[in-house]
Amino acid sequence: MAATRNDVVDLRTVAANLDIELFVRHHEVTPLTGSMNPIDFAKTLINIPQIHFVGEDDDIVTRAITESYISDLKKYDVNLRCVKVQQIKNTSHAEGWETEWQRYVDEVVRCKK
């Protein structure tokens, strides 16, 4: 959704499925229909400060899925000036966030110069 708006100042995701096609292949499930694949919009978001939070023990949306999105962004900005991935310890896809989140909720997200 951020890619379709012009008022987004930063993008923060939590355990987000940023590459739906890889998610489907990884879990060997039926392809999702009608869903927009975030990786398809990566280029339009390259200059928006982003932080993607990944659970260390998340086996639903794995770090590899986030890294696929990051790899796609590198095609447009090798240095990833505006993108950060933060792996959060003691978290799975659904557990641990409530404890760990307080450490990260106010983190400032900026593009590097």
C-alpha cells in the first residue's frame, strides 16, 4: 500500500511477507490470488526510509523471505541507503513481540547520506 501513496514518510514492517511468491514456494502451498506482492513494488519504495523487523525464530515468514525483498532492492540501490533489517531475538511469527517490541518501537528510520 505504501507504494501507492505519496504521503508515506517511513515504512516499518513486522514479520511481513515481503515476497509472496517465495513464501508460497517455501511452504509448498497454493499460490495466493488477488494479493499484491510487496517485492513487485520495491523499486518505488527505494527512497523511503524502511525498517523490517524479523523474528529470530519465525518459521512462517522466514528471514530468507525478507532477504529476497532486500536482494531485489539492491538492484536499484546497492548500498541500501534507506533500508534496514532488524532481527529480533526471542520471537517467532506470533510470540515474543509484545516483550521485545518496546525496545524498537521508537527507533528512528532514516536514509543514510
